[in-house]
Amino acid sequence: MSKTVVISVAKLEARVASIFGKGGLSPEHAAALASVIVAGERDGCKSHGIYRIEGCLRTLKAGKVSPDAKPVLEDDGSAILRVGAGGAYSCAAFALGAPALAERARKLGIAALVINDCTHFSALWPEVETLNGLGVAAIAMCPSYATVAPSGGSQPLLGTNPFAFGWPRGEDKPPYVFDFATSVAARGEIELYRREGRQLPEGWAIDVDGKPTTDPEAALAGAMLPFGGHKGSAISTMIELLAGIMIGDFTSKEALDFLGTTTLAPRHGELIIAMSPERFAAGRPGDPFARAEVLFEAIVGQGARLPSQRRFAARKQTLAEGIALSAEESAQLDRLEEVGLAAIS
């Protein structure tokens, strides 16, 4: 099969939500998961798109995630808000906590949202973009499960440990956003290389014996490497400390011990920090948003590209023309929508 199937963003989101509903997720969780997965397809990021559906359903079938736990917001009036996910996916927990986080940051200048006891599988850019839309700058980070060797090490200990930042730029411009794993590549990227039968670039991974490898199978059995050597390793360790130990949740090693496998979505926590540029710049000369635009224009003026520009270009195109899926992808959606968890081995 080679025919491309084009579907609108809204229709794909409805289909993915239907699949999750068929699999047993509550409407709240099905809609929240569908939104972030389709955001990946919409923005041209296949590693975080519908490819993730099977892993979410596999985790559900294994009984490692709650299908219907209601997230609970704890607010003691301080700068730290907390949402208990109750063992469910993180997306609904974030949706509950984000408005309160933005409001608290606008009031105090800075605030943090802790999400505990969640299963996390998705990109972080939808989260920081949501907060940018509420007028605040934001940082998001979380552990994963142990699939990355520390710089100089030979065994998995750290997670891919993604880190995202977003700066609001008003309604007429997309925010300044970056979102990256602290490993050389996201684990999903290596899985896509494996599925496509391609070799990895050198420097991405080591095998079970700690030797460099370009074989995706050997990489998945061994360990990925941090980006930038010791620098990426240090940032990844920081995320283990801040978004694992500091918030009283799993480190990546503990998450893997809990699951016993990397074939399921990881269970851990997440830390999101929101900041009000107006509050931080109060009493100082200049508008922080206008000054930021001077910086962005200077970067682009040198011929450089702002991060996420390709994502935003892909988004503009898919919102206008729809999302192109391969015939194989469309057929898999049909099967998942028809039989639900029975399609998952």
C-alpha cells in the first residue's frame, strides 16, 4: 500500500480519541491524549505522533496506567501548585493545573506546577505553548526511564529527560519554543529508524557491552548517549534531581524498575515553572517583550533559524491542507478503532 490519506486535524483528533475510548480510557483522558498526539502529527513530528498510540494502549492493557483517575489540584496559596495524577496519563493533569499555574505566576512573578504519579509519553512543547498563550514564559522538564548512559559510563542510568522552554510573543507571532531530549536523540527517533530499517548516525548509542553502535536494535538493547557529552549528561542529571527527587517522584532508574520494561510508557512526575516577564522587569527600562523581539530579529537577521520554525511552518500547512498519513498508518487507525486493545500484543 502506498496511497496517501489526507485527514483534517480535527477529524484525526476525533479518531484518536475514539481509539482511546475504545481502549477503555475515560472521555477526559481520551481527549487529552488525542490532543497531544495529533499535535505531533500536525507539527510534522512523527516520533511524537500517532506512532505513540500503540504504546499508550499497551501500557493500559498491562495495567500500568489508570484509565479514569481524576486529577486533583492541591493549592495552598503558595508559589507551588501540585496535581496528583492518580497513576493516569499526565495530559489531563496538566490541563487542570495550567490555568492556575499561569495565574499564580502573573500574581507572584514565578510559580511552579508539580505533577505527581503520572504516566508520561508526550512532547513538552504543547505544554509550554499553552502557558505562553496565557502570557507567561515557561520551562517544563521530566525524567523518563533509564535508557541513557551518563557521559563516560556504559550502562543505562539516566532518562532521555526532555527539557522545553517557551517565551510568549503575542497573538501575531508563534512563541519562541524549544523542546529537546537531553540524549542525542529521542528514543522514539531510534524506534523509527528500526522500523524503517535504517542505520543510526554515529555517536547516538552504545550496545550492551558499552561499544559504539549504529544498529537500532543494538542501541535499544544497550544505551543511548547524552548530547554534548558531559554537558548533556549534567543537564540530564539536573532534571533527575529537580523533576524526580526534589518533587518526591521517581528517578528514571526507579521508573524502569517499576515498569520492568521500556515497551510501556514511563511512570514518574513532571515539573513546570512559569514566569511573568512583566513582573520580573517591573521598574526597569523597556518592555521585555519588545526587547525580546529585537533579539529575535537580530538572530534571524544573521540568517539563523529560530527553534520550532519548521514545526510552525508544518502546522500552518496541515491546518490549511490536512495531515497526510500513509495507507499503512490509516489502516492501523482503522484496526485500532475497530478492535481496541485486542489489536495490541
